[in-house]
Amino acid sequence: MRVIAGKAKRLQLKTIAGLDTRPTTDRIKETLFNILAQDLADCDFLDLFSGSGAIGIEALSRGAKSAVFVENNKAAIDCIKANLKITNLADAAQVLMMDVIAAIQYAEKNGKVFDIIFMDPPYNKDLEKMVLEYLEHSSVIYYNTLIVVEASLDTDFSYLENSSLEVYRTKEYKTNKHVFIQKCEETN
């Protein structure tokens, strides 16, 4: 696994051995960042369920102003920190070892707002639903915040039809998909 583009281009990243993680392949990561390209410059990026940190690191390498990495596994936290050191991107990063909802609450208390939120939770456990339901009413997002969820192909997002969050794009791959979500502006 490597950084694909930007100031840390071609640097090899460490992965987490022996855990049930699914690192995003370089090909899928490249497709994702081609879609995000116009929104990355000077953005504040939140990487939930960070794993090795590869997605947030790619965002920093491609021009994100800052990235917050959230993971609750010690081995993954150590991997993220090592990868930030390898890529010389640690100064623009904050690494939080905690549950994602606790991390969002921490960001709320500190007045943090994100331009892009990426999450890659364990598949088929409805964790993305729990996080999206919380984010809908959270102060860490605004109407232009882009939320990207990596999920299994059979993950259903129809529950968002009854919320202020709207799926505006889905990109499917062989085994998974990226779902792009934004908060709808209220109309009177």
C-alpha cells in the first residue's frame, strides 16, 4: 500500500497485520480521490475507522489542510502514527484513540467543522447508520460537508430518505462501494 499522489507520492505505508481490516486498494483509492480532487485543497478532513490511516494520509498528501484520524485499536493507532512519520505529514494531523461517536463529540466541544468526512466501518454491522444518524444533527458538518462511506455492495442507505442527509452519488466496485452524502439545505 502506498500514497498515490501529492507531496508524499510513492511512499510505502505500513499496514496492520493480523486484524480484520480491509485496506482500500490503490485502484479504488485512486478513483475515490479523482472524485474528491476539487474539494481537497485546504479542507479539514475527518477519517473515521481509520485503520492504517491511508485515506487521511492521501488527503493530506493531496492538499488537505488538516486531518483527524479516529481509531479505537492500539495497533492501528501505532500504524497511523508510523505512517504519518514516514510521510512527514504528522504536523497537519491529529490522531484520536477513541470510539467514533466520542471523537465527534470531542470535535463538537472544540468547535471543529469538517469539509470532508470519510468512514470505512466494519461491513454489515450498521455502524455507518449509527454514525450518520448522529452526524445529521452534529455541529461538525455543514451543508457543503461531503460525507463518504465505504460499504459492502449490499449495504442499504434507504433510511436516509427520512433524514436531512441525501445520497447524491454512489460509485460501485467489484466488492464494495463508496456512497457520497451531503446535508440538504432546509427550504421554507
